[in-house]
Amino acid sequence: MTSAPRKRALYPIDRHQGKWIWIDGRQILNLASNDYLSLSWAPEYRDTLRDWDGPVGSGASRLLSGNDALIRRVERAWASWRGFGEALFFPSGYQLNSTLIPVLVSEGDLVVMDRLVHASIVDGVTRSGARFRRYPHNDLEALRRTLERERAKAKACWIITETVFSMEGDFAPMSKIVDLAREFDCRLYVDEAHSVGVWEIPSVKDADVLVGTFGKAIGLWGSYVCVGREVMDAIVNRCRGFIFSTGISPLLAGLVETFLGRILRRLDLRGFQARIARFRRELRSVEGARVLGESQIVPLILGEDETAVEFYAYALERGLFCPPIRPPTVPEGTSRVRLSLSAGMTDGDLEQVLSVVRDWYGVLRR
């Protein structure tokens, strides 16, 4: 069978609002969004935008005149919520990981990271000049063996993992990774981009460096790092992605403050998590369906590139947007669609998704 083309292209989306997107005038349920809590259209954010009387842009780097008092206040509040002493906001998650890691590690150090960490982490580690090893995904025995073999050769060692993995939809065994970091005198770098706001994972507070994004469940844009005072000094003085970038918008800080002050306390996370669990049980009951993970990210493994492309077209015709994900983003033979659930989806929406999947596998069996 001839492989489907893997060249990336932009989808012709007219607009999006909450759980919906419009393509060629058709309203379609969006299963390819990271807006997990359906907050990108939150009325509280829109109220903040309507009432905003501050600058939209910072006008300078944070080390010059871009260090607005509002930004500093919200960073302190965010650090407190995440259980850390300090926080610093960045324009994007990619910029953060790729330019922060070279500040923390260097030649002579060792980095041991999960094989499935985000590309921005891999790029940051590669730029650092440190020696690195990648252990099989969530394989703690392999992580231990690597540390037993390699730790003594390095002056410092960092373990890097994510909390929820974006293409597998599963959780890292965080408390056990924390234990290994302590046992082998390693520092721990944790990216909580896909869990923050949706899943509270207490052991992330034991990380030396915690990074995440406002661009997924929080419904905004930008990213953050939470650390202690000593590490913060190193970032401010040595992180090129921070030093040589225009500071984040005060407007973003105002919206983050809205999340902390007005949105966070009204979220029904238990209800959302229960719907995720029910949907996963139903999906796994479909004969032939191979489903990964435990989180709001629900990978449906379809195998070959062509099959994933065909499923995408089949689902799109039936009102679902779930574009195919193919190598090199995922391993050969594991092309998939990534069904991203959001809190705004109703039981009826989820039943529509299940119906399309059941019909697809029913056609395959005939």
C-alpha cells in the first residue's frame, strides 16, 4: 500500500467558538482543540476584555520597561497556586522550554528524559550541550537502570517528564519519579501543559522546575515557569528567550488574574473527569477500537497513514473534526486521531462521537 503524503498543510477553518469550528460554512464539533475546559470564550474573560483600561502590549523587554506591576502581582499569585515561591511568564511554551533548559544544564551534566517529551524539551536539551538519555515511555525500571549506570558520571543530573502526554493521553507516574529523583540526587523538571487546570497532581510541587502553558485548559496564550529564588535569578540573568524578548502583555496577566480570581472556583472538574471516564469506557467497548491513555486526550490508534486519513474524512462528513496524526509525530504504524474532549461537550456530543466510531468499525467488519 502506498504511504499517504505526510506534508503538513493548514486546515481551512473559517472560525471557532467553544466546542465548534466552521469549515466551508458547516458547523462541526471540534475534537482537535486543547481548550479542555472550554474557557477560550469564557464570559469572565470577555468581561475583562470589555473593561480593560491598561496597555495591550508591554512595549519592551521585562529587563527594561516591560516589568508591569500587574504582571508581577499575577506571577506571585500563580506561583502560590502552583505551590512555588516564584513564577515567570513567557510568550510561548516552545520558547520557554527551548531557551530555559540550556540555562539549567550544560556540558558535564546528564539529562534523562521520557522518550515522548515535547519537541521543545528535546530542542532545549540538545542546545544545552549536556549528555542525555531517553528512557522508554513511562518505564520506571528503564529509568532506574539508566540512573544506576550513568548518574555517577555526571556532576549534575536532571530527570525530565511531562504530567500528561499529548499523543498518548496517559499520566506519568509522578510520585515514583519524584522518589527516584531523590534516591539518585537528581533535579526534576516537569511540564504540566496538558494537566494544569484539569487534573491536580500533588507531586508536581516536588519538582525543582515546573513549567506549563496558559494556552490549553486555561483558554489563553503564553506559558509559565515556577521555581525557587536561586533558579529565578539564573533565568532572569541568563535565559535568552526571556532577556531578548518583548515582555508578555499586561492584558494576558489581567486575564490570568481573572482565571484565578473568578473562574477557577466555579469549575466542575469532577463532573468533567467523570464524563471522560464514561466516554473512555464506552469507546473501549467498541469492537476493534484501540484506545490509549486515561485523560481528556483520547488517542484512537488506526495504524497505517491511509487508514487515519480515511477515518478523518469519514468523521468530517459526519460532523466531527479530528485530523489524522501520522509519523514522524508518532511512531510508524501508529497513525491515529487524537480525540480531545472539552468540558463544554454534552453527553449528546460524546454519543455522536461514539456513534461515528461504532459505525466506522462496523463498516470495517463487513
